[in-house]
Amino acid sequence: MRSSLTGALFALATLPALAQAPEGTPTRIRGTVDRLEGQTLHVNTPAGQTIPVTMAANFNVTGVVKRSLSEIKAGDYIASTSVRGPDGKLRALEVHFLPPGATEGQLPWDLAPDALMTNATVAGVAAAPQGQVLRVTYKGQEAEITVPPDVPVVAFVPGDMSLVRPGAAIFIFGQRKPDGSVSATRATLEKDGVKPPM
């Protein structure tokens, strides 16, 4: 089970590398499960669309569990979606723990306008009036991310198809093919009321 989960999380954590995949254009889908029909998963998006996603034969499901900001410590490997405030500093919208060995880096993310996703190692944690400040390092670079107290912090856990139920929050990273169809090998789903925040 551990090796299977590690493989799934590594795949999720190395999203930038998938941009070179020949199967299609990388696409991220967020929303709620509408229904499951055979190998097709229908997802309702916040924009009011229902998108059919073909699940690959090796389709993998992970869930998320709530973690605390106070659990983050130096040496942890995390990912955080953040936006820059008027002062130019990064402010987290969410934080999730990653497995060791996942790809480091920072890239544009579509959770919010001008958002960034940073995969990095925590070098230090400091208290601040507006929350905690994480000093992180990635690819020889350093950044500081302010994490307000109300920002969701989660970790991945093994899941199965029982999590794929109508109304459950879902995050899919898939491939959009030239004909417009979408296929995917994995999805992260709501578990016990904890929703994927990324």
C-alpha cells in the first residue's frame, strides 16, 4: 500500500513534468462528482459545466485529511498555492504535504488569478501577526510564504472508488486530447468532509 500511495503522490507532485506528455494538453478540473457511468466520470464544475472524464485502466484515487499549520516543521516537503499581496509577498491559499523526492519548483497555478504553486522544502517556520511564515527552498532558490490561520492544510491518504460519490469535491489532473475529450489516471477526492483545496 505504501509503495502504491508513494507512486500516486509522486505523480501528483510532478505535475510540471507532465506538460511534456504527448497524450494531450494538461488540464486541471475542479468541482464535484455528478455521476459515474462505466469508465466515465462526470464532474460538475463551478462554472456550471458537466465534464466527462475517461478513467484510465490504472485510475488511482487519493483522499485528503486535515492537518494543522502547527505540524509544519523544517525539513518537511510541502506544496502551497499562493498569490502575491500588494506588498509583493506570497500569501498562501492552501498548503499540502508532499512525499520526499517529489519535483521541486514554482509554476503558475489556476486556483486563483495570478496564483503560483510552489513545491519546496521547509527551511524555517516563524510566527507573524497574520499567521505563520514558511521559509522554503527549491532548486537553489528561496521564498517566504505567509500562511494565515484559516488556510486549509492537508495531507494525502490512500483512497478507493468508494470516495467517488455524487456531490463529493474532486480535483483531477488530466489530459485534454485534440478532439476535446479528457482522460485521467488519478483523482483526489473529498474524504470525511475534508475537500482537496488545491
